[in-house]
Amino acid sequence: MNSRSKMLGILIGVLAATGVAVGQSDAPEPLTLRRTVELALERAPQLGEAVAARDEGAASADLARDAFHPSALFTTTPGYTYGLPSTVLGRVPAVVGVEIRTAIYDPMRKSAALLAQATESSLGASLESSCRGAAESAVAAYMRVYADAGRVDAAHRRVDAAETAARRVEALYNEGRRTQLDVERSRLTAARARQRVLNAESDRQLDELELRRLIGWPATAPVVLAGNPESEIPELRSTENLAAARSADPTLRSLGREVELLGQSAHLESKRWAPIIEASAQYQRLAKFNDYDKYYLAFTPDSVAVGVSLALPLWTGGRFEDGRRHARARLDRAEAELRSREAELEMSVRRSEAGVARTMSEQGLVRRERGIAEQSLAAERLLVAEGRSDLDELDAQAIALADADEQAAAASLDAMVERVRLMSLRGELATAILGTTAPCGGK
């Protein structure tokens, strides 16, 4: 063995020892339905905006609540007063000072905090709804890609049967046993079959592209599905769909919370003569060069002040009335949206229930048609073998079975989509697929 062969042998041994297969590329990760939903919730483009909006709303609500928390200030007010002691921007000239302030009661600040909490609730519901939508879209895309495989297979079998029939008709035409019209008809049937293959493959490519976009799948990695999604989606066990949907709907829950908060805000805004109460504690080290001892018999440079301020607004330049109108308008809008959402949710549930019943019935009929087509093809093969039928009828039965398979794939897809939509309305889809994990902090 020469040195080149020895080096090749050593290289192969090293690759084998490290688990790398020679001449083989890394196999793509098979996509399960669970993994698809996880990736969609991690990478769905619409969720980034919803998460940022929710965080912004939470920060605004916290900021509004912070208005009632104590605050401390370290101050220094270099300055000089001549004559009567006076203040510089509200503070007596001092070397150093510490102030502690807190709002005890302020209806306008409290109303603003309630409005901010209502906005936070709305944005949180929008995020949860976006998560549900992302999960539903990912599951639907996964199911379409799975159904496309059956459609493409049926389309190819239809082409094989149609082209076989077309070649046979042309051969019979050359023997004078078929007309030119028969040839054209067979060619048209084959051409239509090839077009349906192109349509099915185009639909599969588009559905795979949509699935890649939803889960952030690399463009160069093939999409390989791990199993049948129909077996991974549990059956609906309860018929109380509307009650379950109302209980789980994040928008309905958020609007109820908003109506409660906005009602409190409107009540506070109606208190026109409510006082504003604040408390303050202050220490200052006064500067001696201001000659305060000329004006005070017992002067000390250490100044301490503790007290409560009570202010009763007389007029506010229209801010009170505008705030009252704003709070009332937001409350009216939330109540109207709540009623609208209740009606919309009921219609969505009823439509989904009807869709589930319709598609399941249609799926049962299509399966029966597919079974009949399969039995007809088997019987036709026996007749051809016994010489009691011709091959044209056999090809026609093969085409009919391919058509039945394509219809069965479409009916199965429709039934799964309707079931997934109803589960999403009930708030059970992502939880059923992911286990006990609720998406984006939802219930």
C-alpha cells in the first residue's frame, strides 16, 4: 500500500471514529407538529411587534402607578438673598438638602394610572391573540404541506394512467381501429393530467414557502414532515364550545377588565372638587453667608420641614372637563367593543361548529367514494385478466381512483382545518400540541 492510500485510510478511519458519514450530507431535521408550533411561537414575525407593544404598555402602567410612590431628591441650591429671605426656584439657598415626597391622594393621577392599566390589559390580550393566530397558522400550513404530498402522488398516478391510455389509443389509431377524434381526446386528457401535476407541485412549493416563513426555516433546508398531523390533533371531547370560547377568549377577558378599570377612571374624573393631598419631608443645610441670623433670633443652619399639602382645584383651564370626556368616551367604546366581541365570538363558534360537522360528513362520503373506486379498479383488473373487459376501462378506473385520492386528501385537509379553528377558538390548540405549556403566557 502506497503512502497516498495509507493517508486515505487514516482519514476514513478518523471520520468514522468521529461519527461523520463519508459521501453523505447531514439529514434534515424532521418537522413534527409540536416542533412546528414551537418554532412559530419563537420566530413568527407578527409576534415581535405584539411583544414590544405589550412591554411598552406594561412599562407605561408601571410608570403611572409610580406617581404614588415616594421619591427622594438630593439637592444643592447655591445662592444669596439680600433683605428678606426668599427662595430660588422654590428652594431656600442651601449648601445641601434632601427631600422626600409622596402623593397621598390625587384623582387625576389615579385616573391616569387606571387608563394605563386598561391599555396594558388590551395590549396583553393582543399578544395572546397573536400567539394563538401564529399557532393556528403554523398548524394549518403544516397540514397543507402534508396534504400536498397526497395530492402530488395522486396527480402523478393520474398522469401515468392518462399517458398509458393515450399511447394505446394512438397505437390503435395507427391500426385503423380508432379515429383522430379519439386520439385528440386522449391527448387532451393526458395534457390535463400533466397540468394538474404542475398545479399540485406549485401548491406544494407555495405551502412549503409559507411554512418556512412562519417558522423561520432555512431556504436551503428541505421540509421533511415527521408524521400525520391528523393523528397528533386530539378530538373535540366537549360540545360546550361557546362557553369554552367565552371563557378562554383573551379579547373578551381583556375588555371586561377594561370596562372595570375605565369605569373607576370615569368615576374619579367626575369628582371635580376632590382635593390633591401630598406629603413632604425636607432637610437643608443653610449657607451662613446669607445672614439669616439677622432676621431670626434663634437661627440654626440645620432646617427640617415635614408637612402635608392639601390643594383644592378651582379651575384647570379645561383640563378637568377634557379628562372627564376622555374617560367617558373610552368607557363607552370599551362597552361597545365588549358587546360586539361577544356577538362576533358567538358567530365564529357557530360557523366553526357548522364547518366541522360539514367537513366531517363530506370526509366520510369521500372515503366511501375512494373505497368504491379502489374496489372498482381491483374488479376491473380481474375482468381484464379474464378477457371480459378492455384496457381502456382499466385506465379509466385508475384515473378515477387517483381523483378519489385527491378528493380524499382535500376533504381530510378541510376537516382538520375546521377542527383546528374550533380548538383555537376554545383556547385549546397550542396547549393540546405543546402539552401543559401555554403560549406567550396565556391561559
